[in-house]
Amino acid sequence: MVILLAGFQTAAKEKVDIPARKSVELTYAEFATYDVKIINKSGKQVDVSVLNPNTRKKVSGFGLGPMGKAVLYVAEGNILKLKNTSSQDISVTLDFVDRKPTPEAGNNKETVNFTLHNSSLKSIPLIIPGVMKPNLSPMSNSGVSLEMGQKIYYKKGMNKVLVLTVDDNIKNGDKIDMAKLVKNIEKDQ
């Protein structure tokens, strides 16, 4: 199922219904100026991806946990795709929020655009404080743009374990295998 929507009142939240084993594709003019906050209280995982409208190829994506929230940058004109892999109809809420300002001259917080890769066959729950709590689906990629010094944690049960700190070793375009990093941490514990 493909639903293309245009226009949105930014003062209100948008409830999006996703039928069982289907996906919805959304586009809003607000992508030009706002980030979209996705709130999933369905109790089921939702696969979130951003598609290039011309090629229909995935630009970025991640699994949003059963009770997860994520703030996502969707470039103007791109398509937000939400996929329900469960056997039950679910709903999520979208809320447009002010976009974080891009680094300006004099601001020493440089950002790096890179990919979090999950090479394993199991989901990897992560916590990126102040940004999102993605659940990396098996064999998937999630594009991120993070500030230097940003920490990424692996959620292990009720605990969180530091997996990665964004630093000068990470370059724009890098692909970091989170499954290997998590495996090394679990081996050391």
C-alpha cells in the first residue's frame, strides 16, 4: 500500500495507521524545515526508512522498537516509509519538531554523516542520547548525522553499555559495523 500525503498542519500531531504486513509512504512539505518525531506505542516494531523519490532507493533506515521514539531528518522531497511487519494493524504518531541548527562558523561542534551497519541476524537496540533510540534491524543500515563527542550505547536488558563515541576516527561516508562492536563488548564482559 502506498499513500502519498502532502501538506500538514505543524501545530497538530498526525496519527498514521499502518495495516498488518503493509507499509505507508508519506511526503510532507514540512520536511524542508522540520524534523519528524516518530512515536511508536503499538507494542510492535516499525521499520522506518527514507526513500529517494526518483530512484525509490533507501537513503537511510532503522527499526523503531515496540515502544520507541525517534527524531528523524528527512530531506525535502524524500519519502518517509513506515512498514508494519506484524500480523496486526498498528498506529504511530508523527510530530514535526524544530530542526537542530546546523553548525555555524564559531561553533566547534562538527557533525559527521556516516552509516550504522548491522551485519548480524539479530536486532541491535541502541540509545543515542538526545537524538533517537533506534533498533537496528538484522542486515540493515541506518544513516546518521551526529556531532563530535556524541555517544552511542547498546541497550542490554535494563543497562546501557557505551559502544561508540563519535570522534576524528569517523569520517563522512564511513560504515561502522555495530554488530562487531557489540560482539567485542560482550566478549570483554
